[in-house]
Amino acid sequence: MTLVVGHPPRRHDRSAISLAAMTARALDTDLLVVTVVPDRWPTLVAGNTDREYAAYTREEGAAAVAEAETVLSEVASDLTARAISVPGRSVPATLLEQAHQADAGMVVVGSGSNGAWGTVVLSSTSDRLLHSAHIPVAVATRGYSTHAAPRLTRATCAFRADQTSRKVLRLAAEMCAAAGTELRVVTFGVLGRTMYPAEVSGGETEVLEAFVEQAKRAQAAAMDEVGAVAAEAIVSTGRTWREALAGVEWRHGDVLVVGSSAGGVLSRVFLGSNATRVVRHSPVPVVVVPA
């Protein structure tokens, strides 16, 4: 299962390659690092401007490939990997085309440049991928880096107690079995906004207790149903999504697995509103799977 890695030109961003190397090492697979450069104009332009532009994009691509090869030599020297530049009019579409040609099992990209370090920042490229991919998409946190040939050590499945979540839990369990990593199941809740069940009356304490108890029962039932064995099952709540995610212990080598919305089209990755909030506040890389 090849991993296709999106490496942007002129960004000096090694986060996607670092995350992909960690994941590929656990899954015993190879890497295809792809830099998408602007395609040349379809028609000739007076004054040879189109040729100058084509030469410029070739230079951009060559520089990006050289940088990617340097990063690969530093963080993935033990892996089979190659870097290429490909002309395209849409970065997400070109990455998915390359993934299709390589029969890849996942696309890995970095975060956007406008956001806090250490969090997942959805860029125009990653956001579009999350609305159009038919395979899992992994997004590294901004500034993500790896050290001394690390491996993926634990996957945390964000569980919301519905049929889609049970499918995602099964996929996460399969991924962990293939990678030899721990599986952890976590249900996140924001007080006053996502507490359930709706029929519970009374104060906030009673609602919170009912939510935690029902979430624990749903987690246990889902793990029995899909045959998953989790190292931990946690319910974490807070006043905000950031607080709810911060209430869980995270470590280097973790990824958070999130499922697509039940309203997704044709089994594509498509995030619902709560899943989007979880992704945006995750302190570790996120793997979004079509469910």
C-alpha cells in the first residue's frame, strides 16, 4: 500500500514527509512524494511567455524534488521512497490522480501556513481533499517532525456512537492490527452543546453523568460488535472542543482517526461539523477515513 505524500514547492515544510515516513514504517510500505507544479498554458502565447512559464515551473519542480529527497534522506532513509514533480491545474485533483495510478491506500499532506504550531490547520488543498477523496487522508500538525526513525505507536478513534463511527472503529482496528499499534477509543463531548440523551432533564451534572454513562456503554457495545480490542476507552468532556481534546493524554507517535459524515457522497471523505471541530483542535496528526 503506497502512501502518496503532497510536498508543496517553496514551503520548506517537512511535516507531511515526516508523518508519512512514520506511518509507512509501521505499515511496511513505500512512499511516493509528489510536488504539484502549475501546468503550462494550453495554447501558445506571443513572445514565448508560455515557454518561459514552463521553464519556471520545471525549475520549481526540480527544486522541490531536491528538497524532498533531502528530507527523505534524513527521516526515511530506511524506506523505499521516491520524489517526483507533476504538472497540474488542481493540487488536490493531481494528488488523487497520482494516488489512483499508484494504487495508494492513503494521501498524506501537511497543514496550512496560517495557524498555530502543533495543531491541524486545514489548507485549501487539505480541505478540498477531505471533500473529494475516496481513500483516507492524513493531515500532519503544523511543524510536525519525527526523530530517529520513529513508528506510529497508537491510533485514537474518535467515536460518536452511531453506525458511521462503528465502521470507522472497524477500519481503525484493522489499521492498528496491520501496523502493530495500540488502539484507543475516545468520545468527545462539549458541555451544553453536544450532551445527550435529549430526554434527560435536570442540572448539568445529571446531563454530564448520563452522557458519560451512555457513551461508555456505546463504546463497549461497538467494540464487541466489530471485534475490536482497545487499550483504552475514554470519554472526555470540556467547555470547548479544545478543552475536550486537551483532557486526553497525547504522545508522539499518536494519530487521531476521524470518520466522514454520514451525509458524505459516494463514500467520499466528508467531514461533518463536529468532526471538523475535532480535527481543527487536534494536537496530533489526523487520519480522516471515508465511512
